[in-house]
Amino acid sequence: MTSAALSHSIATPQIMAANFLNLLIVDDERSIRDACREVALSLGFMAHVADSAEHAYRILQTQSIDAVLLDLRLPGAGGLEALHHIKAQRPEALVIVVTGYGTVQSAVQAMKNGAYEYVTKPFSIDELKLLLERVSNHLKLKSENRMLREKLKSKQGYGGIVGRAPEMEKLYRIIAKAANSSHPVLILGESGTGKEMVARSIHYSGPFHDKPFIPVDCGSLVPTLIESELFGYVKGAFTGANQAKDGLLAIAEGGTVFLDEVGELPVDLQAKLLRAIQEKEIRPVGSTRRIPINVRILAATNRLLEQAVTEGTFRRDLYFRLNVLSLRIPPLRERREDIPLLIAHFMERSLRSSAQEKILTDEAVKVMLAYDWPGNVRELENCLERTCAFTSGPLIHVPDLPPAIAGTQVAAPSNGNGHGHALNKIVPMAELERQTILNAIAELNGDKLQAARLLGIGKTTLYRKLKDYAAQS
Ligand SMILES: Nc1ncnc2c1ncn2[C@@H]1O[C@H](COP(=O)(O)OP(=O)(O)OP(=O)(O)O)[C@@H](O)[C@H]1O
Ligand SMILES: [Mg+2]
């Protein structure tokens, strides 16, 4: 590649005014530096150039560099040493190393030492563009996640949702989006996964957080009571209605009504709720007058509402109204990596209400990691609360846990023939493929076409596989 060839093929550089990423190009060959700089600028990067490792270190001291394109064949210090310095100076920077043809060995070494990617010289503009686009997507995702984490942290007490599994990070992004819109959101998840917590988090991270958040449990109230609770009633509307009462949809004015277990709503009430949402007004029981309402609806269910729609027990039109945005909270057994975080969170909380610090033994944690948690986070929370209350010493052993959990079979350690442990670690190919595909899509911010291209599979194949995964889950 030559810089002359490049300048013909690249459109006028367009630097994005805000939020640009800083790329440092380190190469002793001027033509390469210039060429890479042009590509970087065309993609909206702010480009800095250095002709030696020492020059690069000076730039790193004064500029907030997000990514580095580093030639491994630098005179003097040498590329691997430069990589070490750069990672020490700015650990979060993504470093792409550039190697000459036939020196892939050093690139492999560089990857082991923390490089993000490598590219071999000579490379084409398209190759470089693709690589820098990936870097840019990765960095944007990282900064989005960071911002979201900060935001959720500052919202502790409202949200306080614990979990770092990729599915949870995805959930936080949807929560942030949902919080800033006023559309209904349907929250799906098994019992105890945190549906109400997510609903609160959507409300309290949004612009109307100072207005009421009112949960209504459609599953535990008798139908007539739900109607009078939601819509209110006038004096004398029914026996015992000695005075008028405002409905929750009116009381929540400007805020949110959270309809928990919405799938349990009787069909005639579904029609009334649909009308209330569509026409933005309600008619209290026993009244002929309509009252305008201004309220956001969040709904949750642990039932398969689509199935209920097909069976005719849930109105299709209401389902579409509630399902403008939907999010699914994964069950705990699908994100076991969050179990230690949740244990730490609940143990810390129990410490605040007890005099003695309690610690779970390694074996107890292992058992908890292996257990399936059909009651999800709620079950984990209850388990720790009960266990802490009933264990007298500072250590919590396996037998101190509730029997259903204590009896969990933990994958056996090596049994002496050398295979036991290794066999437990073997993951089926199909699962590896699934993880690779889902990770690639997450990494690329949901860009499936790009993911298919980088994974080297056709987009039809990718879509087919995603459909299969959805059907399996
Ligand atoms: N990710 C989480 N981080 C911290 N606590 C959580 C999390 N998820 C759930 N919890 C806790 O677990 C309990 C159950 O959560 P929540 O009531 O929101 O679940 P749910 O899905 O509405 O359950 P149900 O279907 O039983 O009504 C609550 O005490 C909540 O504080
Ligand atoms: Mg609930």
C-alpha cells in the first residue's frame, strides 16, 4: 500500500466534532504513517503520529490515547518492548500491532502481552478500515458500559441491580434507553429474576423519577378489586364504597404504574385497560364521567404471553400495546458468573443488620454455583438471609445451607485417572459456536451483518442460527 494510492481512494476527511477517539500511529516509515492517518481521519478518529517508541511515549503522556497502531519493527527499543511500555502507561488503550510478512510469531507474542489485534504488512485499506471500525465499536461499547455503570452506581437505592454477565450489561443498555422514553415496556422473566427491580430502575432513572411509582399486583388481587384499585370508584358504587376513591392510574399522575403479573388480568379488565391506555382517560367504577390520565405503563409477566394470546386468554391488541419495548431478564442459571457477586452483595447487606461477619466456605460457594436456583435471585437472597440467621458460628458450611441446595451435586474433581476434571471442562462444539456468534454480535453493538462478515459465515446462516438459539431458549 502506498500513500499515493490511498489519497486517491479516500474521501475528504470528516472529523466528528464530539466524542472522537484518539488513535496513535507509531511507525518509522512516513508513507505508512500518512496513509494510516488518512484512513483513521476518514473514520472519524483523531489521529496522532509518532516515528519512534520514545516519541510515542511523549504523546501518551499528554494525550488521552484510546487506541494505538504499533509497528513491531521499530528501530531501537523494538516493538514488543514498546508494547509493554504503552500498556503500562495506558492499560485501557487497545493496541493493534503491525508485523511484517513472515513474523507472525512476534504478533502472537504481542497478543499474549496484551495486544488487541494484529495485522500483517502489506495490508489493504479495506483491511485497515475494518480493523479500525472494530476498534471504534469496541471503544464506544466500553465507554457506553462505563457510563451506564456509573449511572447505575449513582442510582443505588433505586436500581442497585447486581450483575455483570453480558446479558445483564445488555439489559442495562435497554433500561437506559427505556428510561428515556415514555412507551410501555413489557418485562419478561421467571419468578424472582428481578422484574420489579428493573421496573423501578426504569422509572427512577428516567426524567419523571420524582413522580410516583405505583406497583399493582394483578396476580394477587381479586378481579373486582383490581378494577376499583386501577380506575377508582365513586361513593355508593358498591356495598362498602362509603366514599369516593381515586384510581391508581390517576394517583400516579405524571409517573409510572407497574402492572405486575399482567398475564393474570381478567379479560374484561384487559379491555378496560386497553381503552385507558389508548384514550388516556379512565372511568371510575359507578361513574359516567371520564378522567384524563397521564401515566406511563410498565408491565411484567413470568408467563408466555404470546401463548396466552394464541389461546385467547390474553387480548392480542393489549399485548401489542404493552409490548412496544420488551426486555427479558435471564434466569440465574443462565448467568452463573453473577452468583458470587450476588452472594457478596447479600452478605454485605446482612452484615449491616448483624453484629458478626459471616463467611461462606469455598465448598458452600461451589454448591451454590452448581445449584439451579429455580426461584432465581429471590431464592438466593432468602437462602442467605435464613442461613445467616440460623448459623451461630462465623463460618457457613454446606450443611448450614437449606437441604435442597446443600444436596446439590458439585462436578467431581479429578478422580485420579486424570480425566475427571478435564471432562467437566469440555464444552460441546455447538455451544462454543453459539458463544462465539453471540459474543461477536454483542462486541459489534448488535451489527449482525458485520458479525457475519468477520466470522466468515453468510448472513443467512447467521440469521438461521440466531433463530435456532431463540427457539431453544
Ligand atoms: N440483579 C439483582 N441484584 C440485586 N438484587 C436483586 C436482583 N434481582 C433480584 N433481586 C432481589 O431479589 C428479590 C426479587 O426481585 P423482584 O421482586 O424484583 O423479582 P420479580 O421478578 O418481580 O419476582 P416475582 O416474579 O417473584 O415477583 C428482591 O428482593 C430484589 O431486591
Ligand atoms: Mg414481582
